[in-house]
Amino acid sequence: DAGVIQSPRHEVTEMGQEVTLRCKPISGHDYLFWYRQTMMRGLELLIYFNNNVPIDDSGMPEDRFSAKMPNASFSTLKIQPSEPRDSAVYFCASRPGGQGDQPQHFGDGTRLSIL
Amino acid sequence: RKEVEQDPGPFNVPEGATVAFNCTYSNSASQSFFWYRQDCRKEPKLLMSVYSSGNEDGRFTAQLNRASQYISLLIRDSKLSDSATYLCVVNPTWDDKIIFGKGTRLHILP
């Protein structure tokens, strides 16, 4: 079975540049989550979607971050302009519908370095 | 009090030993609980869900103590391959979001 697919695996770019991270959830999963992980703060939820609709974006750090889910099989997280403090591993996860007792399945992550 | 708290470790344990660690949560109404495992530079992966009556999966046993608001993970006959970070995960309500602890690092020593 295909899991959650993220691209790119690694991204190194200079500050000020636009960064776009991509995610393909598991087919049939209704929920999609974007997380950021750093040593200091651990795993933080940025935003999540239910049936392609953004439900809670309270974890998005600031207006430089935006996320879209144009269809059930694709989502993007964009940072514009990027800053060195955005360097982290960004994970996408998905889970089936239903209540919160369904576990989430994670992609391999995108390791982002902003110089 | 943080929503989900874990001892960061590291726990250094000889191969074959039994190791256990706990995770406390602040919201008494929390409904569902999980343990995830994360290897270095990899994504978190579900290890097991935690059920009210406790549950076992091979060498792994998970327990829930609602009165004291903690969950535990016990690993018996530890293997070198058990070395990883173990993340405690709590769903504070019947909600879409879950809260991750910062993880407990486990090193199994040969």
C-alpha cells in the first residue's frame, strides 16, 4: 500500500526565497495534517484539513505560511518569504474519517534548511 | 502543566532487560491514546494504541491509568532494534487534533 508521499525530501535554499512542500495523503483518508518538528519544540501541528477544507490553522506561525488542499490527493505548504528560523523537518500525515481514535500515518518528511 | 509530558531520557538499558516509561496528560477528558516510535531522522510510526483495559502486542504492553492521568509503555526482552524515541500521543477530546509529547529516548546497549 502506498503511504503518505512527501516531496521534496530535502530542500536547501536562501532566506527570502519561496519554499513549497508537497504532500499526497493515503487514498481514502479524509484528514490531512501538516506538522513541523524541531529539537527545541518537538512536533507541532501547523494546520489540518478535513475533506479538503482547512479546519484549524491556529498553529501556522505567521502570514508567511500558507497551505492549500485543492483536491483529495494533494496538498501544499508554502513559506514566502522563508527565514532561517523556518529550518525544521516538515511532516504531512493523514488518517481516515471518524473520531479521533484513528491513528495518523506520516510521510517521510521534508528536511528544510534556510541559509 | 503541559498537555502531554514525558521524561526525555535517555534511558540506557542493556539488551534483554525490561524497560518502562510513563507519560502524563493534563486533560482528564482525554479520550484516546497512542504510542508512536520515531527512529533518528525518520518519521513517527504508530507503535500501538492504548486501550482502557490495557493491551499487549508481543513484547510491548501499554497501560492507561485514568485516575492518575498517565499512560505507560513497557518493553520486555529489549532488542537493539528497540533503540528509538517513543512519543506519547493524546487526543484531548473527541476531536480531530492530537497532542504529541516530546518523546523519550531509549538506547539499548549490547
